[in-house]
Amino acid sequence: MSHHLVDLRNVSHVYPDGSVALREVSIRMTHGECVAIIGANGAGKSTLLLHLNGCLTATAGEVRVGDFPLTRNTLSQIRRTVGMVFQNPDDQLFMPSVFDDVAFGPLNQGLSQAEAEQRSRAALERVGAWLLRDKPPYLLSGGEKKRVAMATVLAMAPDILVMDEPTSGLDPVSRRQVMALVKEFQHTRIVASHDMDLVLELCQRTIVLHEGRVSADGPTREIFRDDALLARCRLEKPLSMQGCPLCGIVRLAPESGAA
Amino acid sequence: MTSIEAVAANLRRLDQFARADTVIHRLDPRAKVVATLAFVVAVASFDKYTVAALMPFAVFPIVLAALGRLPVGYLARNVALAIPFALVIGLFNPFFEREVVLRLGPLPISAGWISCASIVARALLTLAAALVLVAVTGFPAVCEALERLGMPRVFAVQLQFVYRYLFVLVDDGARSTRALALRACGNPLRPRLIASLLGSLLLRTWQRAERIHMAMLARAYDGTFHKRTAHRFAAREVCFVLAWIGIFALLRYYDVAQLLGALLTRALP
């Protein structure tokens, strides 16, 4: 199952206006891992994610997905492997109806119409959005849009799921729904988020980006215990690890029995 | 005054109608598009002083709207919006063509007035037909039908994207104007402000276009647009198109309004 592997070797990226977004980033993610990428605004999270399926190409260094280096020739193969859920679902849902939108990817992959429809149905049922199939995207709520955006990617049966801010702007219940979905997936998952509680709950491993560099890479719980690191990188502990404002009890590490 | 939001709400309503399920809605979009094009050609083919013979053509939008269960008030309001535009085009005719061709009692009617009335009638008829077409078919389906009838794919995709992101753009624009109005403290908006508002809207649109393109590439888009096709041009559609073309031909070559009038005057001496 080596194509579930993502390997970044000394990746740097400089935007055309000269701003340096990534500096010598080296990360290796293996099969079935759920990895969080956290960091302040402008730390390079989104830039990093856009490298994973070739939306951006590294100025220096190498991106490998599975056994292939990311080049012009392997691009379409890699885009099949890496499914990307963008931050703003309005950018991702561009077809006139939900069903058409979910079927867009499978049809582009060359599946027959019947097969594409069957896959789209499965993906929509998976995220609990099958009843929304005939709606145009602008009539969906934020949570519905997010789940449909996930279905559009799931329908393409990727091995690696990349999600940019999957829970931003969602109400508590929609957030829980999305988190439950992410938890269920068997894929290699890479999640960029400012939702520290989500990170603590879903991801065993966390990578901290600061000014385009990897500041830390390790087990999520260890990273959230390092106050100096968090303060330096403009981050803070998940709320569930902070003190309770009513009873004053500080829970240092939730469910720490296993850890 | 109609605000941007009101226009968007109006469009959304049109889109809602298209999702009903009636005999007309179920027809292949191509059949409806072809019938409507035939209608427009027939209406446009009359000479410029025809008014009475145009009237029976109203049967097409009326029958479609009735079968598609469209609300009359909504259609009437939106068709009425076109009257000023048609009038602007026809308004000068009465000044150029002054010879009197008809007298209604003491009132002389010049040829110019008749051609002006003809322009307005045609505008209302064709607009009503187009509006009904979109309301019983849905804009995306009309685009798809036009494409399958031979319109270049680039245009179809363009139209479809315009329609999809019109709502997003309108919302974005409405938010910006609201934010601007809230800080303008009642002062009128200066042209400079409006220009910078439009400029930032354009830049945001540009960035969005880039993100959408990325999202499309991420989903294996390779330049060709694969779409599900659900419709079939069956016997029902053939009957629909042929029947309407037959009716249009009849109405074009026989002045039904005049025939009815003659029949009535003979029956009632």
C-alpha cells in the first residue's frame, strides 16, 4: 500500500511577489496516519497543502506521493491519489446541482455514467447528504456545503485525504458531524486547522509550522504540553486541556490513561 | 428601488420554479428550446405593421405556463419590466411615420404608432416565451440543451459558470455595499468609493476564479467537460415540437384574429 505515502523533502516555496511561504520543509507521512498541520495565520499551512496535489509546485525540493515524485507526467496520477477538500466549499461546488457536482470527478476519471452515478450516490450517503442531491449549491447551509464538498472528493476514491480547515465556520453540531466523518475514514488524512480540540481528538501526530518552517513534529499530546513551543508559534492548548473556569480544575491531559 | 438583493431573490425564485415536476418540466429541454426558437422566429418574421396577427401567438407562453403551473403574477411582473426598453426602441417611429392609416372614431392613428405597438407586442411575446422556457426548464438545462443542439461547449460552460457564481457574486457585492453604507454615515457614495469597491470586487472574483480552477484540476478536470445526461428525445418530444411548429405555421399564414373577427361579425349582423 505504498501509494498512501506522502514524502516532502526540503520543500521551499517562494510566491511570485517574493514572499517566502515554505522554507526547507521535510515531512514524511505514512499509511493510515491522521496528521494535523497547525500554525498561526500565514505560517504556510495552505501553501503546504496545495503542494500535496500539485496545485503549487515547489520552488526547491521534492514532493513524492506514493512511489512517484510529483512532476508534470505524474500529476494526473497523483491527483487521483490525493483528494483535496478546500477551505471554502463555494470554490469546490461549481456545478448546477449537488449530484452533478459529486459526479464531476468520477466522470473526469473516465468512469461510465452508471458507475459514476453509483459512486456519487455512495459518497453522498456516506456523508448523509443523499437527500440534498437535486439542490443547487447556493441553497445549502454551511455544514451541508462542507459535507457535500467532502462527498465530491470521496466519490473519486482517493487514498489520501487532504482537508483545509474542515470545521471553520460550522455550528457545533455540524462540526461534530464533520469530525465524526473524518474519524471514520481509513485514508491517510492530513488536516490543517485552527481547531485545536479537533486536532487533539482526531490526530495522533501534529506538525507545527512557524514562518514557513517545521517547528515541531511529533505526537499531538506532547506538542500540546509544550507551552514554550505553543507560545512561540502563536498557538495555545486545546480548550479541553485548559482549566475549567467554573470549578478551577486543570485537566492536563484528557484521557491520559492510555497515553 | 430594486436593490441587488431583490434581483437575486427574483432570480432564485425563477430557479425554484424549474425544480417543480409537471408534464412540461419532464420534457427533454431540447424540445422546449427548439419550440421556443421556432416561436421567436415566427414572431419576428411578421412585417413591421402587424399587431393583431401577433396576438394569437400568446397561446404558446400561456399554455406552457399553465401546464408548468407558473404563477401568473410573477411572470406578468417580470415581463412588464421589459416594456420601457421596448418603448425606447419604438418611441421614435410615430415621429418618423406620420401618415394616417387608421381612424378610431375621431382619433387618427399613424403608421408609426402601429409599428411601435408591434415592437412592444413582439418584445413582450418573445420575452414571455424565454422567461417561461427558463422557468419550466432551469437555466443549466437550457445551457445543456443549447450545447447538445450545437452551441460551442465553451459558451455553454461559460454560461453555466456565470449562472452558478452570479449568486455568490451578488451576495459578495451586497455585503460590500452594506459594509460601505454602514460606515458612510448617511453621506452619499462618491464615485471614487464606488470605483474602489468595484475594483476590490473584481480582484476577489479573480482570486476566486483561480481557486475554482484549482478545485477543478484537483478533481481530474482535463479541459473536457463530462456531464451526466439524463434526458432522451423520445416520441413525446417530437410530438411537442411538431405540434407547436404546426401551430406557429398556421398562425403565421392565417390571421386567426381576423378570421375570428370576421366569423363574429357574420354571426352577429
